[in-house]
Amino acid sequence: MADTEPEEIQLQSDYFFSPGFYMDYWQSSIMSNFKPETVAFNGKLKQHREVWVGANLAAMKTLLSGEQFFVALPDSDPPDVLIGTFSKVKVPSGKTGHNLNWYPVEITRCDFASNETLNNQIANKNKAAYKDTVLTVYLQGAEKVPDFEALHKELVAMKEVWPHEIIVMVELQEIKNKIPKGSFRFAQVYPNFDNATLMRDDKKAYFTDPNMMQVTGRGVQSVRVRVKTVRLMPPEIKEK
């Protein structure tokens, strides 16, 4: 049976991507087409960067829980992204449907090259608007990893912390220990302290089957979409 012509879609809500599907897109369509500075700072790629963080977070949640977590854009901001799992349920007609169990994720970046500090970036998001969100901080340009356990103690001692969970994501550079490029350490600094290493070549964490789930107006339906039939398209950006 011949493959159909790929349907081209922009990054948009209603589509939940598997971590592996999105990371393949990120590497082939974003990293390969734009300069590193454009990828890191261009405003047109802001949502793509946020979903990139969300995809890695979803992979980490998949690794720790054994459930498959997907990543998507929400209908409104905040939050920045959604991560969630799909569970099968019986609908009144007797058919099998899917429930979406999702978590709102707010993402912020801590750029050490710009003299930003991890504590200040978290404080900037410690507001009522981010109540019950999973606040994820991506460390950029981190030559030395901060003392996450000390940060955890500071947060627990605070009178009020609005995010439900605070996680810090830092890319690992330990090539000498055979850690694949693009691997990450995730540290939960609130409400509990924990950490995990996510290897970029972990096929179970970065699953690709099913590639995509779709939310429809009639509820949530699972849609097994092969990479060959749907193509995510990057925005048009004129490089200087």
C-alpha cells in the first residue's frame, strides 16, 4: 500500500507528540536548519524551545513512571506546554475511548552567560498565576552545576511556593563517561528532592510509537500517525 502525501502542520494545540517524534523533528528541522544562536534566542522559535524542554521532561516522566507521557501546546498561556498520559476507558456506547491526564508545565530558562541566577529565575515564577504548575527551569551555559540540595532546602523553608513541582534540567557534557550528547540530568528541588539521568538513546523513554495523539472536539481519541504521513513544519526565519 503506497504512503499518502505527508500532511504538513505547524506546531499547534490539539496534537500530543511522543518525545521521540518531537526530538527527531527538533534535530532534523530546527537544529539542522538554523544557527545555534537563532535556535537559542530567536522569538519565532520560543514555542519550539519550550516544547523541546517539555519533550525531554515527558521522556523523564516516562522513564520514572513506566507510563508514556506525551507533550503538546496548550490552548492558552499560561502554561507553556502540557505533558500527559492517555488511558483507555469504556464510553457509554460500549466502545473504547481515551482519557487525557495532563499536567500544566511552565518553562523558564536560566542563562548563566547573561548573569541570571537559578534562585532569581524561580522567584520570578513563584506567583499565583503559576499555581499547580510543574515549573521546569532549563540551565543554559552551566559550566558548574549548582547545589540542588541546598536550593531544595531553601524552597521548603519558604512560606509560600505556588508551583506544584519545581524541576531543573541541565544538559550533561560528560563525554568521557560515554554519555550520549543531548542527555540530561533532572533535579526535582520542590516539594521533594530527587534527581535522575535521562540518556538521549533511551528508546523506552523517548518512545515513538504511537507517534502522535490527537484531541478532538468530541473528546480525546488516539490517532496512530506514522512519521511519513504527518510532517511538522518549522517557522520561516531569515538568517542574518
